[in-house]
Amino acid sequence: MTATPEDLFAFLDGAGIAHETKHHPALFTVEDSKRLRGVIPGAHVKNLFLKDKKGALFLVTAVEDTVIDLKTLHTIIGAQGRLTFGAADLLREVLGVEPGSVTPFGVINDRLHRVAVIVDGRLAAHERINVHPLVNTMTTGVSREGLFAFFAATGHDARIVDMHAPESRRTVAAAPDASHL
């Protein structure tokens, strides 16, 4: 069964993860978000649901203005061959969300742990992170620690990847330990 926003909020509450949600008109693109979201403090994100040539799935989450080069991203995140966007049916099946609503919170529906979660280092540096809570008519803010605690609570080991450093200085790190939360 696919989680609803209410299920997500109950999950966050049960895990002790503070969150704040604002309602707004549907947002389908970063440009929509910038125009319609109003003033919501913190980092706003873009999310890519991707598949490599071997069928491995990736959810890449970055600050909304991050330029992501799909031609080279596979080398940065350890994918096998070039990446393509996951089909809408696969997105619904794995993350339980519609196109335009891709969110890191979608991993609540990935009970088989098919998706590798990749967080850009610039995003991981922000104190507050704003994402859709499974639908694009709301934005939910959580702390950085809360987001990584959520990943851990769903059994997903998020990796932090510095997508902007030159390749010789690029780092890949495990997510911060959320066990103290």
C-alpha cells in the first residue's frame, strides 16, 4: 500500500522528526516552485529519479539551482553506464509518487530498497531542507539531521556526493549518523 502524506507525517512523528508543512498550488517545476511557494525558509530541492543501463535505480536530491550533467553523473554516483529518467510507471511503483512530485520522502514507499539515495553535498550543508511530502501541493521542511534520520528509519543509506568539486577533489561520504536523534 502506498503511503499518503498523512502516513508520512505520522511516520515522521513516530520517529521524532520535527516537520512543518505549508499548502500551496501544485508545483511541477523548480520555476513553478520559485514563483508560487511564497516565503519558506531553507533550501529547496530538485529531485531526479534515474535508472542506469543495468536497471539500478537512483534518487538524486540537490539544491534547486544545481546544474546536474546527466552525461557524467553516472561516474560521480557509481552507476553502470549512462543514466536515463525512470519511467512514470516505475516511479509510481517504487516511490509511490506521480511525476512532478518526486521527493526524498518517496523512499517511505520503497520497502524493497531498490533506490540508492544520493544527496548533493551543497544540500547536505543546509540546516533546513524543504521537499514535497509525496504530493506537489505541499512543502514540508525538516532539519538536515531530520532528513537523514528519515532515510535511516526507512532503511536507506543515503550517500552525500559533492557534485560540484573537480573530479580529483570529489568526495563521497556516508550520511551523518542519525542514531543520536
